[in-house]
Amino acid sequence: MNTLLPNLSAEAALKPEIARRRTFAIISHPDAGKTTLTEKLLLFGGAIHLAGEVAARGERRRTRSDWMEIEKKRGISVSSSVMMFERDGFVFNLLDTPGHEDFSEDTYRTLTAVDSAVMVVDAAKGIEAQTLKLFEVCRLRDIPIITFINKVDREGRDPFELMDEIADKLALELSPVTWPIGMGGQFHGCFNLTTNDFHRVTDAGGTGYGGTTKLSGLDDPALDAAVNGGVLEEFRAQAELATSALPAVDMESYREGHLSPVFFGSALRDFCVADLLDGLAAWAPPPRPQPAGEATVDPNQDAVSALVFKVQANMDPNHRDRIAFARICSGRFSRGMKLNQVGTGKSLAVTAPIFFLADERELAEEAWAGDIIGIPNHGTLRVGDTLAERTDLRFTGLPRFAPEILRRVRLGDPMKTKQMRRALQDLSEEGLAQVFRTHLGGDHIVGVVGALQLDVMASRVAAEYKVTIDFEPAPYATARWLGGDPKLVKAFVDGNKSTVADDVDGDPVYLARNAWELNYVRERNPDIKFLETKEMR
Ligand code: GDP
């Protein structure tokens, strides 16, 4: 019997399912319109029927209302989630990235789980600090970008000036897809340069979306009837220049990260949101191979594998449950499947996997490479875990970064030491902050990349564990994981008890008081590696 046959046919069945998946994130600077665009994508994707509320968020707010207070107060989104919807035969998995710069580590991890990104830019502001930072992460990870220049219904900057700025700051070629017909008080709608679709405003001077007409081209007389003379003349001149001077979308160049298709539109007023979805369907890459050390894992492989890129604890404060968010990296997963938690020797029956749809959750009976499933668990799953039918596979590329801010934890009520330890352990396993335990004194040191994480940590410990903690200065400026010959590392640890701590996995870290000390110790110990990142377990 030919044992190759069943596998081959299984893989052939996989391919079309995987090819129709688009797993992406939206990156932007706060206030550019990411939330609004998310809602509208879900609306146009048919996932929700009423815009104005992303129901999944609403639910999260209710169950996590306490610590979400911070989010409300600061007006930022501090946790990421996942939304799945289907449109025109394509399955979209939209991963929400936290918008604040302090959350670069969490954002970084979320971006490891997507195949492409949509960059939202405010038409009045252009490229802002956080957009740039997130874009750089995308570039580092070869994530192709589609640009959405939002809020053209308001007074914005000249479209060419915006295009130039983006091209210069991001070193990208840009390819215009939709173009605004006037902006602000002169806004008349948008035009799709590739399909000749004219998205009209409801009435002259209004900004509401009044429907779409397919035209014959830029010269179509319907435009003359609908758009006032001066605005139309300027639009035609711009659109002609844009199509002649700028390249058309070249899928390969886009997927390689050299070119970005650009959509001008308005998330709030519904302009060009459907065009953006069509663009994602047509050009954005399907699930890509996932790095595993030197090798990569082909998504079309029959054997199922998944990577946990995010863990969220206490989604329901009444139950100490956690949801591990796993990206299926290869194959077709089905509910009840037993997967190995690679590296621990344990195997896990995934009996209650969850899909996060826009306004509800659903048991995931089957999922394909590119999909994100939530796996409820009691702390067994951690960020960075590989789950696979095979036992010899380990995904890489989800590092922890050396924290730049270190603080000693001070406990309000000394009777609550146990709860505090539990809280710190849980939240550090979730990846919210890193927690180190000093060898001498057993202090708990919390390490973060951005200061806001400290507030979130204290607030969540109070809300979810009923323990009051605050943070006091610690005499350390940075931490480095120790690597190299285990014997030498042990000798170093024994000789430097006052400056060594354990991380949450029990791995030793060196805590340096300042950069000078770090250099000095590094020079004195040339055989030890002082590592700025650690691959998660
Ligand atoms: P986020 O911080 O990036 O998630 O931004 P939001 O989606 O919360 O939007 C920030 C503000 O911009 C809100 O007041 C939105 O109503 C507004 N906004 C978003 N999109 C548009 C748009 O297309 N036109 C206009 N005029 N306002 C918009």
C-alpha cells in the first residue's frame, strides 16, 4: 500500500482552505482611527450588524471592568484580542494590537502572529511616532503593509504631500488605490483608481456615504454632475498624476515589503472600507511559513502545529482561568485533538478551543493554518509554547526583552505574601511584565519595557487578586540573561549572589546597577554571555 497517498490528498484538501485566510493586524498612532476602522471592517465583513460597538470589546469591558478603568482614564487600549470574520469566501483574522508605545513587547508578540498589517494614518497628521515604531517592527519581521489614510472627510494635508512623507519616512514605494475627491468642507467622496468605483457623499456639502457607482473612468460625465467644478478639476489632475507617476500595485513587491497600496478613505463615514477589504483579499499574503530555529514550517503541512503568542489571565475574575491565544501554524486542527506541549513532555487534549467572532465566542470545531484559537487553561500554557502533533518542533522568534525599568515590589499587607506571589507569577507568565526573584533577600523585582505596564500591573493585582502592591526604586538599571557553559554560569551565579536573580522559569539573570557595571562585569567574564533577549520557553 502506498502510505504517501492519504497524506498527499489531505494536503491537497488543506491548500484552498489555507489560501483563503488573511491574518492581519492594524497598526497606528493613538487616535488615528484604529478602533473605528476595526468596527467598520467587522461591519463590512458582515460580522456585526450595528456599528458603534465592537461587541467583543464590550464584553471584555464588562468582565474586566476594574482594571479596564485605566484604559478608560488614559483613553488607550491596553490589551489585544482577536476577531474573526468571513467575506466573499475569505476568512479574516484581525488581531488587535495595543496602541500605546509602552506595550511594545506585547505588540511585538502579536505581530509575530500575523501575515500582514494595515497601517492607519490620520490625513491631517501624517506619520506619527507610534506608527513609525510599529512599522519598524513590521519591517523587521517582513510583514507587508497596506496603508489607509483616514479622515479625508475632514480637512487634511494634500494627498501628494502625505504620500511623499510616507514614502520618505518609511522608504516605501506607494501605489494609490483610492483617492479623495476634495477634503473637509469640499469633500465629495472617493474614487477607486483600479475599479473606477465612485463612492459618493449623500449630498453636496455632506459627508455621509451615499452609495457607490461604477464609472467608465476619470472622464465619466457622472462625475461632472456630482462634483463641483473646481474640486473636480483638481481631483482629475491629481488622479491622473497619481496613476501616471506612481506604480500600479505589484503584488510581489508588496509582499516583499517594498511597496504599499494606499487607500484614502474615512472609517467613520464608511468610505473605502470595503475597498480595503477587497485589497486585503486580493493582495495580502495567505498564512506564511513559521520559523522554527533554522527551519520553517510550511502551513500546508498535514501535521498540526500551533504557537501560543499571547496569554490573557482572568478574563472572568470569578474563575482563575486563562486563555492562551494560539496561531495555528500548519495543518487542519480539529476539536479534541491531542497536541504535545513541546519541551515539557506533556500532551494536551484541546477539548474547548474558542473562536473569537466579532460579537460572540464559539467552540472551534476545526481551524486551519492562519486561524487563531483561544485555549482555556489553568496556567499550563505560556507565551512562546509550541503545540504540535510532532514532538520535535519548536517555534522561535518570540523573545523576551531585557527590561529597561526595574522596580522592587512593596506589599501593602504582609499577610498577603502568598497571593502576591501568585499574582506576580500569573501576570508575568501572561507576559505583562517580568518578575525576578533576587538570590539574596528574595525580593521581587518587576521589570518592564514601558512605565505604563507598572500601573496596569498594580491595578490588575488589586482588581483580580485583591492585593495592594506598589513599586519602589530598585538599585538596578537593567537585567541580562546569563548564557554559556552551564558550569561557568553556575560559578558566576555563586560568586555574584547579591546581583543575581531568577526569572519566572528559574533561569538566572544578572542585575546591573548601571551600564558601566554591566560592561565591567562582562569584560571580567568573557566566557559568560549577557543576553538582551531570551527566547520564550
Ligand atoms: P484609535 O485611537 O486609533 O482607536 O482611534 P478611534 O477609532 O478611537 O478614533 C479617534 C477619533 O477619530 C474618534 O473621535 C473617531 O470618531 C474619529 N474618527 C475616526 N475615523 C474618522 C474619520 O474617518 N473621520 C472623522 N472625521 N473622524 C474619525
